[in-house]
Amino acid sequence: MTLVNIVVILVVVGLVMWLINSYIPMAAAIKSLLNIVVFVVVLIWILQTFGLIGAIPGLKMPALK
């Protein structure tokens, strides 16, 4: 996976989260929880992509090729 692919994926995830936060009405608590969950998932994925952490048992993260 190239650095360009990673940046494109991050931009797409950020754009989708911005669209959800801007245009889908929901309670502030749910919106905050959604943002935290997405952030943690993306952070774990990036750390695994760069090899800083290994696979987490019981957690299946799709490998993008």
C-alpha cells in the first residue's frame, strides 16, 4: 500500500464524516460517539498499516491491496 493510497483513504473517510456530521441530524452524544469510534478504528488501521502494532486478536481489519 502506497502513501498516496493511505492519504486518499483518509481524505475519503474525513469527507464522509464531515458529510454525516453536517447533513444528518442526530443527537450530539451519538455524533460524538460516532466520531470517536471512527477515529479509533482509523488510528488502529494506520498503526497496523505502518507496522507499529501487530494484529489484535479477535479484531478483523480488512487489508486493502
